[in-house]
Amino acid sequence: MEQRLQKLIAAAGIASRRHAEDLITSGGVTVNGKVITELGTKADPDKDHIKVKGKLINPQLKARAKVYVLLNKPKGFLSSVSDLEGRPVVLELLPPALGKLHPVGRLDFNTEGLLILTNDGDLTNFVTAARNRVEKVYEVKVKGVPSASAIERLRRGVILDDGIRTAPAKIKLLQETDTNAWYEILLHQGRNQQVRRMFELIGNSVVKLRRVRIGPLTDENLKPGYFRYLDPVEVQKLMKRDDRKRSPRPTKSTGRQKQR
């Protein structure tokens, strides 16, 4: 059966679908010896010889089983498959026997929490696409205690330093002391270091940040640096589209103690 080349490349675990599109447009993909640069071109892996940078990917497509894992990323690891500067990457936390996986979205170097890794380009494309509104919930500890009006600004959306306006966010106070406060924040966006930049905008730097939920996925018992497999029901729920136009729903507190 014919499928789009970018989907086949992602299914073979070569790259995410977005990166696969770059490979195609840059001339790195051939079908039956012909260089393909047009997005949307289809091929049948049972009949056509598909190569990426000169390497035949048909055997990988036949043998490839889809793998889905949920990792609790600790601080000090990049959400990447490699790093030119030699910094630790999240794949180092997984056994090589899992094969070639890639992170679904990103958590920055100093952020902890849940991160999906997979070889399924369709899941990656679904979760990272803004139109699918996959919720991400974070717990954030900030220096100082923001005013109620400042938090309300963040809820409505603010303009970041790059001129991009954030979408409305659901923010709930979890705990506060004289010197800091913990909040739960629900986002549908995935701007670079968005939570940190939002709180810095109102004058409260982030001391600690962790992601505790991705869509329906959560796991309070998963220790930092450890992972588990996602079961088929979890994958199905994660990729369930909700086309209803609605405001983000309130999220429940995990019930964990936030004082540090």
C-alpha cells in the first residue's frame, strides 16, 4: 500500500515526520533510484526501494515494532538523541535493546518530569501538533510569591520576549511560604522554555520545574531516571482527538507535598 514518504521514514525510525520532510526537500531521499524532493510523494515499501541518504529503509519497515515508553526525565539531560557538545541525553537512560527512539517534544536541560519516547512518527506528530490540544501539566516552584494580578495576567496570556503571545493557561496555587510558591499550570502550547519565561516576565524566577502529566498520562510512582512501557490503551487514549472547542479544564492536584 502506498504511503507518504515522510510517514514511511518516520515509521522506520529514521527521523520524526517533520525532520523527514526536511530530508525529502533537501534531496536526501530516493525511490527506485530517483531523487524525490516533492512533499506528498507516495511509495509502496512492498514494491519500491526507498533510500534515505543512500541507505535502504525497507528492511527496517518490515521488522520495526512500535515502542512507546514514558520516562521521568531528571535534571541534567537533554531531550535529544545526541549532542555535539557531549552533554548527557535522555536516550542514555534507556537500554539499547529498545532500539532507536526519539523524544516526543522537549523538556529543557534543567526541567524534570514526564517525557514520551517512541519510534512511532504518527504519535509524535499527533502529540506535538497544536491543533490536537494535548494538555501538558507542570508543577513549578518560583522565587517569591507573585501577586494575584500577576497570575491573572499569565492566565489570560502574555507576550513573551520574542513577540509571541501565549495562549490562555490554567494556573492553580498549590502552596506558598514567605519566600516561594508552588503552582500547577496547564498548557496546550510548547514554546521553548515557556513556563520559565512566563514567570520571569512577572518578576518571579523559576526555582524548580517538572512536568507531571501529558494528556491522560501520569505516574506519581515513576522515579526520576526510570521509565516504563505504555500499554495499548494508554496509547489509544493519548491519540484520541477532542474537537470540541472548550476552555482548558481544571486539573486536580497530585496531592504530593510541595515544600522543599
